[in-house]
Amino acid sequence: MAVAEPPPAALDRVRGLLTAEARIRPEGYLDVVGGSGPESTGLVQDFMLSGVVPRIYERWWRPALGRAIKGVLGPGMRDEHRIAHLLLALSPGDAVLDVACGTGNFTRGFAPTVGAGGLAVGIDVSETMLARAVSDTRSAGLADRTAYVRGNAQEMPFVDGVFDAVCCFAALHLFADPDRALDRMTEVLAPGGRIAIFTSARGRTAPLRTWESVAGARRGMRLFEQDEVVAALERRGFDDTRQRVAGLTQFVGGRLAG
């Protein structure tokens, strides 16, 4: 049974930010891709695009995978949300974009902060993830300020300069072209906009780096050097960059120069 369409205000506001035609899917999100979408980059993304992972993503998949690569003493999911909010410095009325939003756990988390006058937008290519995101967002009573778009994160179909903040947690290392994705994240930000990224970080020892290369290649994951993402942001005009390394992961944030 098709789910009822969400409040038109949120969808209409997002539609006005798009550079491509979009249709409303019965599940309640805007689709600018159609068809099957971009080709998967490996095993991990195959799971993300399946119908199984959305049912276990927030409770089991994401916390367990995160714990494995962040280390026993690394930040948990609640800490990740806190770090994202700290790096993004959201205020009421802000427009925030959650890139590769999955089931919308972070997108929904931003919605109360931006308030009824703000907008939280999630973009992902997985139809099953987005269907779950819409359903959970409605159940949380946040559909009036939250909307989802099915699109390619490396060619995001948004007008330049329309977001105050962009978040990309646990996804950049899965993109076929992360540099292009960073370009688009930068372009859609307004001057002074903030970015928050959670992604991979290579170890320092030779044995660990060898194991990482083999494991990452098999899973379709890119392993970034510990200074690589910070440098990439600074080349794109971000300042006030901050970084926290946890196990084989890193949190990176910055503010786009005005």
C-alpha cells in the first residue's frame, strides 16, 4: 500500500532548490534519478542498496560497523550526533543537507534544531533506504521541515549556494569519485556555510596499511590518509578546519570562507 504524500510545503521547498526535474514517489520522496541509479562501488554499497540493511541499519548495522572501525574507545552513535551538531553549528531557520543520508537518522536529528522555519534535506540513491527514512521521519512528527531526494551524491541536483550546512557521515569513502562529491558539497554551500564529514582514516604502521589496502579494495572502500580530507577542504576554500581521528576513522569539519 502506498504511503500518503508528506506535507506539500517541505517537498515544494526542496523542489525549488533542485536543478533537475523530480517526481514524487509513492513512498514520499522526490526522485531525480529514475531507473537503477549509479553503479555500486563494491560489497558495502551493495548491502546499502539492498532491502535488508534498511531494516537493521540504525539499530544494528551502523552502530556495529562504526564500533569495529572506530575502536572500543571511539565515539558511539550518540557521540557522532553530538559531533555532527558541533561541527555544523546549526541554528533555527538553517537549511542543512545530509549527503548519503541512508535511513535519515542524522537528517531527522537536525530537524528539531533548524525548526519549523528551517529545512533538513537528505539525499541518497537507495530507494529502500529513502522509503524507511520517510516513514521514520513521519513517525517522529518531523515531516513538516524534512524532505528526501533520490539522487547521485557526486552530481547533486541542487542550486549552488542554497544550504547553510552539509553533513556527510560514513559515506565519502564509498563514492566512486569523492573529489567530485566534495566539489558539489562545496558548491551548494552558502558563504560561511559549515561542513561535517565522517570517513575513513588510514593507520600509520606498514602492516596495518597493507591490511587496510586489501580489505578496503575488496569492499569498495577508499582509505583516506589522515591529512587528505583536511587538505581537500582547505583547497576548496574552507577555514577553521577541525579533525578528530578515532581508530580507522576521522571526523573533519570546516567553514567555507565568505
